[in-house]
Amino acid sequence: MKDPIVIQNKLREAMGHLEKRFMEREELIRVLLLAIMSGEHVLLVGPPGSAKSQLARAAAELFGNEPYYDYLLTRFTTPDELFGPVSLQKLKQDEYSRLTEGYLPSARFAFLDEIFKANSAILNSLLSILNERVFFNGRLKQPSPLLFLMAASNELPEDNEQLAALYDRFLFRFEVEYVKQISSFELMFQAPKTPLPTLLTTELINQLRSQAMDVQLPDALIYMLFQLKTALQEKEYVLSDRRWNKIGHTWKISAAIHGRSAVGVWDTVLTPHMLWDFPEDLPEIKAVFDTLFQDMLKREMEQELPLQQYNMTVKKWLDKEDELHAFQFKKEIGGSLSKDAAERLKGSLEECRTELEDTARSLRGRLVSWQEKEKKLPEWIASQSIFLQHPEQYAVKFTHLRIQGERILQSIQGLYRTLFDREIPGIVYDYTL
């Protein structure tokens, strides 16, 4: 297997070439490359003239001279146009077979425009090619070498069972719009026209898929996926079991690309583009995902900032605050307590003091180290996934974790002041950062 750094550099270089040719398509390009590496198909929803077919051709060009096929479908498109003409020579021998060379069944990469205009004569063959990579050529099951298919549509399918089955074959969905920024509009006229270099190979993809089979999907990530499924169902977003299984597979591919033996939270960053059925649902779905992503990030960072452990300590003594505070008050005014109760509360108070002091010192030290780490967070985050477009935006999530830690430290200090009427010795922390 090639060095993960070599693979990542090749993909970064491929992203760079595509970004110079397609303005404001940075996230789509990342989705596209992960889909290709995963062997999944992409559906683009958007108006004509937004460079969808050009992007598909450019992606195929990164693989050299692999067989490529594209076609614009209409409701009048016949199977001959897509799958090849019937062989007259074999027909004379009472054998029904198509000449598929140069048509979709023999393509490695493909682009189909207005895919939902396909008629029923085409649909069944499309379904088997997309999912099983098999074309039923007469009585033969002909293997299809199709690696990746990008489809486009100006509109999404109506309540049609056959079209819904076709739609489900596209794990990745992306809404494409026209260029909006004036800087991008200007660069559009200066985009390179030279052929793209051959940077990727089908052998590389096969190696990645083979390695992904050994990548573990930890229980925590499976639980995150189930939480996502449950949360979406509560909002009436329902995905098929096939799509959930494929999402897990893309996470493993991402982990393999980054040289990880187990899926981590950074392998999930493009998940929202695998969840929606209608583009207008993406913001709400992304909000649900972001909440779970933040929780998962918190779990993965527990070794460096174990907030849950610190929070449990605070809760433990907050639950006993009234009892201990009453004991302190009775000591001051000379209130009577039984000897056993006094000894018990005295021991509990001393345990509380020691535990709060130790916890505060530990938490303060980790927060100070965390602040230092935050100074280099964008670089560190960028190293976790090549599919992140703006690593600095994810740094905010780490800041949020620090703020949570600071709140816990403030709770510890406040509880200590209440019980012991003084500050915790040696604890100075700047909350203004």
C-alpha cells in the first residue's frame, strides 16, 4: 500500500487543479473525490450551464485515458443510445445481445444529464449498473467496469417508485449554483485550458478499498451513526439501510486515505451531503449532524481534556453542598451534632477540599496547555482530513470545548469559596482569552 502521505498529496494536487478550473466548487470537489475513492455516485442538482458535465470530464481526466461516457437523457431516449445497438449478426443466430463497446456498460467514468427523465425501458438496466456493476446483456450478466457516475438534474423525482429507487443509488448529493463572487467571476475567464495531468489510478482506488476492509468502525462511531439516524427520523428524514451502510463505508475509505486503522470523527465531515433528499433540508440536517459531531469530538478529546470526568467531580460535591455548608455553619455558631455525624461530615469536608483542589489544579493545567494548542489548531486540524475546506472554522469547536472546561473550573472555584470561604491556593487562570 502506498504511503498515506503520498495518497493525500496526490488528492490535494488533484483538488488544486480542479479548483483552478471550477470557481466556488471547493466543497463539491472534495465530495467528488471522496465519492470516487469510495466507489459511490454523485447527483448534482442545479441549473443548466453550471459546469456540471465539465467537472465530470475533468475528474475522469485525472485518471488518464480511462473509458468515459456522457449523455443527455430525455423521455424519448432509447436503450440503444445508452447501452449500445443490438447486434444484428447475433440476432440472425436467434441471440439477443447489445454491442456495448463505447457505451455506458463499458465505461469506467460516466456523466448522465437529466437522469430522472430516463424512461422505464432504461431504468432497470441503470439500477443494476449503478448498484451491482452488472449489465444484463440478453441472457448474459455482463460485468460493468464502471467506477464512478455523476448525474445531473434540474429537478428532483416526483413520487415515483422507480425513480425513487434510482435516486437512492446516489449516496452523495450536492446542489450547484451559478458563480456568485466577482473575484470568482473574473477568475472564470482565466481558468486553465490545458489537459489535466494523470494523478490518480484505478489501482490506487482498489488498494484503498482493500485497506478499508481492515479499518475498524468503533462502537462510538456506530452509536453516533445510530443517534444521527434516530434524530433524523424524529424530524421525518428517513434513509434506507443501504445508504446508512454506505455512509459507514465512506468513513472507512476516509480513514484509509489518512492512514488510520480505525474511523475517527474527522472522517465524518462530509456526511451531511449523504443525508438529504431535498436541498432545502440541508441546513436543518447539518445542524443535527453538527451537534453530534461536537459531542463525538468531545469524546475523542477526553484524554487531553476529560470534561466528563471533571464535571462528575463537580456534580458529586454540588449534590453535597447544602449538607457540608450547613455543617460549616453549625461549627461557626456552635451548633450541636452527634459525634458520629460530626466525624463523618468532617471527613467528608476534608475529602471535598482535597478533591476540589486537586481537580482544579489538574483542570487549570490542561486548560493552559489547551490554550497553547489552540494557537496551532488550524494546522493540526488540516492534518486530520484533506476533505476539510476551512480548518479554521473547526477551531471554533475546540474553543467551545475550552469554554466548557472554563465553566467547570469556575464552578469548582465557586463551590470552594462557598464551603471554605477562600480561594483555591495556587489557582490563577485568565478567563479573558
